[in-house]
Amino acid sequence: MHEYASAIALRYWLKKMGYPRLIIAGFLLFLFIMAPVTGSDLATQVTNVINRFSWNAVLVLAMVPMIHSGCGLNFGIPLGVLAGLLGGTLAIELGFTGPMSFVMAIVVSTPFAVLFGGGYGMLLNKIKGGEMMVATYVGLSSVSLMCIMWLLIPYRNPSIVMAYTGVGLRNMFALDSFYAGALSEFLKIDLNPLGINLVIPTGSILFFALLGLAVWAFLHTKTGTAMTAVGSNPTFARASGINVDRIRTLSVILSTWLGAVGVLTYQQGFGFVQLYTAPLNMTMPAVAAVLIGGASVNKASISNVIIGTLLFQGLVTMTPTVITALIHTDVSEVIRIIVSNGMVVYALTRKTEEAA
Amino acid sequence: MTNNGTPLLRMQNIKKDFFGNQVLTDINFTLEAGQVLGLCGENGAGKSTLMKILFGMDVIRETGGYDGDVLLNGQKTEFKTPFDALAAGIGMVHQEFSLIPGFTATENILLNREPKKKNVISEVFGDRLNTLDYKEMDRRSGEAIRKMGVEIDAGMTISSMPVGHKQFTEIARELSKDQLKLLILDEPTAVLTEKEAEALLESIRNMAAQGIAVIFITHRLHEILAVCDKVVVMRDGYVVKDVPAAEASVSDITRWMVGREVQKAAAAPAEPVRAENRDARVVMSIRNLWVDMPGETVRDVSLDIRDGEIFGIGGLAGQGKLGIPNGIMGLYQAGGTVEFDGKPIQLNSPRKCLDASLAFVSEDRRGVGLLLDESLEWNVAFPAMQIQNKFLKKYGPVRWRDEKAIHAVTKKYIDALEIKCTSSRQNARELSGGNQQKICLAKAFALEPRFLFVSEPTRGIDVGAKALVLDALKRFNRESGVTVVMISSELEELRQTCDRIAIISGGQVAGILPAADSSEDFGALMVSKVI
């Protein structure tokens, strides 16, 4: 009898966890076990995973508000990334350096994020039901437009403009004298002096914790509750006197702003700014991570974000070293693409299943 | 045409249940060739289920088939698909048109049964490339149209035809089938003007004269008397009357349709109308309300609802009774004036109505009434939280959800309404229909409204739950003094619960009667303005 109950509990737990999450967690565990076997240092691997987590977690968090309001997965996150890039480059252009440039980057990107997010939200309100498809193209087209703008906006700062002509921004530039490490160096725990190759970027993790807490708290307020209800059943929300379009727009602005802050967090950890078509590469990892974390097209929590980012980034950082050492072929990129795209397809099929 | 005393169609002891819910019990009747049978009954009496059995619709087989026999010319038959029924000479014209708008009447009438001519190409490549024989087609469709005895232009495209002609084209399509013996017409006059309906009745007589048997389903009872040879009245899955039309009158039929045991209902009106209501002040006055709700259009409704009463709104499906609360509460486009407590209510704005202490329990539980994937706590507390800032804790400008208060209020209603659930954190989707309905009521009660619309509160829930729901409503009305307007398709239920009942017919108020009035009077009102 006791065994019977535990069997039910196990099955319930399996269902709750979801197979993709279990498979990927299992694979990651396998990688961690294999790491010492292939001769790579476990501490270094853990450092890498934590590092990558701290870069990406805020971008993944940017998925949450739009999922809650029923706008689906934010395939239009490049729009938020562009706001972040504008904020970052303008802060540098205005002459800010060091950690102050990070603060100013967020400050400057905020009005852009609100503006972009507002327009994007109004667009999404006109095409309810097809949000994710349209969001994808919003991302693609806005990135293309900004490719032109990066050349046309009269930036002057010699450390970010093209070296020869002095016109237009470089494809990629280093942030060493600006906000590289603005967060990750803060309260950094470095165990190298003890002979352990482990570094924890405390500041970045704290920053994510702060934003995560803020989003969690927001979802517990009156407006946040309305947002979840709008996503759960818009007709119910409307019959309860909620202005559905307004709440949806608010969620899109929030997501876009988190995307802007997310890319700045990514850059301060990575140490470089990538422009032009680079924002397009931000979409799939963020979408896939939140899905692996157990979110669905219309439900997501902060724990989904944390678990998903750890699993996905773990996979991305571990495979190149471990698997390559094992089979002597670099398949990490292939695995990354299969996992991220496969995860999105899986999630979208779940959605139709639920609707039927 | 004659079968020496064997009737064309005999239905014998037909029984059908949907998952244990008996919808047809011991249906027996016969139909001779050339006879017109009028089939009537309230919505949900089982008419359409019966016709689906006769026509071999998939839904019958998928839900476990039926008991009893269908005999055609004395032969026991059981149609596996509608195609079998067509082959056996049964034609059916459904309420909704199934015509191709861009094709002419002729093309629609003979669709996929066109006479064809061989040509050079089809000699080589096969029959599929035969050309259509338009001359023969025109002749055949003309013949079918003549059978009806009406004039319609066979060359006109469907999209440019008036509604009536579309209906005739549908019927002509059935008539053009040579083997046609029995034609089922499901509310064919529902969309027609009076003149067109006249013509249709005339054509039914013509068809009957040519030996075709017709089953004619309609809510317009005088049409039955005008054209039918016999009348079969159904109620709650039983055939309650099977008489020659000559022996029936409109009032007889309505009595048979709606009257449960007429004497019983008349002897025990649920509760006498409370005296103080007679001259209680008017709390809501509705003037010239129109609502554009698909399938439930409200055309011109004026009502006065008195303080503290339970006011019933009844009528047949599709006549507009559901449009009234949906329009006033802002869920569908509406116009006219609504005054509550002397102040005008802004239409088309759910928020304004809720702010004015109105509340609405929708007939569409799953679509409008519930957050299926959220906890019962959320479902119960959400509107009150959003509209009245209840169940919130304030920290400066931040209004935080007060989980404890939400839990307490949900628990209170779970106990009060006897809602069966594992916990107040269970998702609404997992409850049964009756318990979901109670959650909808709890949601409205939590708003502590002064005025409550309840739309089809017992739709799709079992008998026991029905009594509980109605009881809860009555208690809410008596104890909190809340004015309740209850909209329901079930007249008996309204009569047991309400003080006064308005009957909506054709998007207008056909009349307002005290609940104790006889079923016949209500029945007469229901069909009085049917469009």
C-alpha cells in the first residue's frame, strides 16, 4: 500500500517535471560525471556554468511578463535588446565610464524600451492569437532597421566607432574601460588563491535575484494578478472589468525593458558589445531556456527561469569540453541548436494539445 | 406509392441516452406516404436527436447508438451514415444553409449529381473529364422547382438571392433526387418572411400531394395547423401527444409542449408573490435596449425590475433572452438606456456596471465565467479584488494580494454552497459542472452586489446540483435583499424560483406574467413573436 502511494507520487512528479526537463537534467548530470573522466577540471566547469547563468538569466526573465499576460513566448526580444544597445552605446557616447556607465546605460535604455514596448504591445493587441508569429518578424525587421541606424546615428566616441572612417559603430567592441564586470566584479568570490579554480560573480547573481524578486513581487500585486488572469482567460478578465489591452501592453513594455537590462547584464559579463545582426542570436536561447525550465506558452514562474537557464547554459558550456573530449568531434553547436529549436517545437505542440 | 397498409416510416420504441442522461424514451409514431407530420416541442425536448437517429448522423453512433427500431416500408433499417439515409430516399434540410454562394441555383441543386456528356478528352482520360450537360441540368432543376410550386430563377447565383429563395433551393436539391420519399425540414421557416413562409407551406402541400412524406419541425405552431396532417408533440424525451392536426389548436399544442403536470404546477406555484414587491420601487429600468449578440439578438426590450424581487426572463433559444444580461453588462455591443437606482448605466463597459454594484453570472461558464487553469481561490476572489480592492494589503502605493483573506472567503463559500473539491487551491477545470457553477455564483456573491444577473444557472448540471444552485440564489435574494434577474430556458425552473417572469420572443418582450400563471399562457407568449 505504501509502495503504491509512492508510485503515484513518482508518476505525478514525473508528469510535473516534464520529460524534456528530465532528459536534459539527466544529460547534464552525465556531463558533470564525465567531466573528471575526460580530464577537465570540475571546478572550472562549475565556474563556467555559473558565469553563463549570470549573463543570461535576466534575458530569460524577460520572457515571464508576456507569457503571463497571454502574449506567448517573446520572440520579439531583439526589440528589447536593441533598446539596451541604444542605452549602452549612448551612455558611452555621453562619456560615462566604469560602473557608472552601466547605471546610465540602464537609465538611457529605459525610455527606448518603454517606447518600443508600447508600440510593440499595441501591435500585438491587434493580432491576438498570432502573437508569436508576428513577434518573430518584429524582431527580425527591427534588427534590420537598426543595422542601418547604427551607421547613420552620428556617434563620435573613438572607442566605439569604425576605426578608419570614423562613421558608424563597429561590429563589436570591448567594454574594458566601460561597464565590463560592472556587476560580476562586485563582491566577487574567487577561490583561486585556495587552489580551487572556482569564481562566483556574486554581483551579477545578486542583480538577477533582485530583478527576479521584483517580477515575483509584481505578480503578487493587484495589477500582476490581473496580468495572470488576462493570460489565463481574457474573456473572464474583460467580464471582471479589466482593460485587457492595457494590461497586455504593460506586460510587453515590462518584457522589453527586461530584455534591455538583460542584454546589458550579458554584455557586462561577456565584456563585449555585439551590434548589427547579433541581437537575433539572443532569441532562441532565452525562449528555449524558459521552456526547459518547465514554463509553457501561457504559464511561467521565476523558478522556471532559474532552472531553465541553469540547464540550458549548463548544456551549452559543458558539451564543447566534455563531449568533444569524448568523441573528438565538436558537436556542441549541433546539440545547442537541436535542443533550443526542438524545445520550442515541443512547447508549441503542447499548446495546441491543450487547446483541443 | 401505396404499400397496402404498411406505413412509409415507423419509429418503434426508440430510446437514446447520452452518457446515462436519457434524452429519448419510448418514441413511437408512424408516417404514411404523402403525409405531413408536424413535430414540435420545447428546446431540448429531443426533436433534433430523434431526427439525427433517423438520418444516421455520426454523433449517434459515437455516443453508443440507440435502442428500438426504425422501419422503412416495413423493413428494419439502421443507417450507418447520412449517405445511407440519402440512398434510402430520406432528405433533410438543416436550419443552416449548406449552399455554395458563388454557384447558381441549378449548380447547387445538382451538385455532384450533374448529368454529363462524353467528349473527346474524357473518352481518352476517363469519366472524370466529362462535360456537364447544362441543358439537362436546367431541365432537372426546373422540374424540382416546379414540384415545390414556386417561382425562383434557377440561373441566379446563391449569393445574390433573398433568404427565402436560398431555402427553396435547399429544398429543391432534395426534391431533385428521384428516390426521395421522406423529407425532413428542420425549422425551414425560421429565417423566412411571412410571405415566403406562406409560399413554403404551399410547396409542402404540393410535395405531399405528389406522395412525398414530410416531417416538419417548427416553433410557429399555426404553420403546423395550416399544413400538417398530424401533430407529434415531444416533451423531455417523450412523445406526449400524437393526434391528427384537425383535432388540435395552438393553445392545445402549447399546453402539451410546456405543461408538465399542468394541474400540479398550477396548484403549487413555488411561492406566492410577496406582497411588498407589488409596489416596491423600480430599481432598474431598461428602455429600448438592443444588443448585437450573435444568435441571441435583442431588438427592442423595455423592462422595469423592482427592488428585492427575483425576476425571471424566459423564452425559446435564439429569441434574445441571453442577449439582455450580456448586453447590459457590456460583453456585447448594445444600445438604448439602462437606469440603475435612478442613475444611467454606461453600456459597453463591463467596468462601469461592476462599479455600480451589478454582477453577472454568465451562461458560458467555461468561456466567460471561470479561470479554468487557476485555483478556486483566484476564481472566487478575482473580480472583488480588481473592482473593489478587497483581499488586498496595502504597503504604500503597492497593493499586495492578501492570500489569507482570499483563502478565508473561498473557504466560506465552499462551505456555504457545499462545493465539492479537494481544496480551495484546486484548479477550477477539475470540478464537475455543477460545482463550477457554484464557483461562478460564489464569485458573484463575493462582490456583494446589489443586483445580480444569473444566466442559465442550471444549464448542463444534474438535478441535485440544480436544486442547490436555485436554493442558493433564493437564499441570497431573501437574506441579502439583492435583486436577482434569472434568465433560463427552463420555464418550470423560472416558475419555481421567480416572482414575475418576462417572456422574450423575437428579441422583444412578449409579456410579463406572475409565476403562478398557467403554462399555456407562457407557452403562447413564447411563440407569439418568433422570427
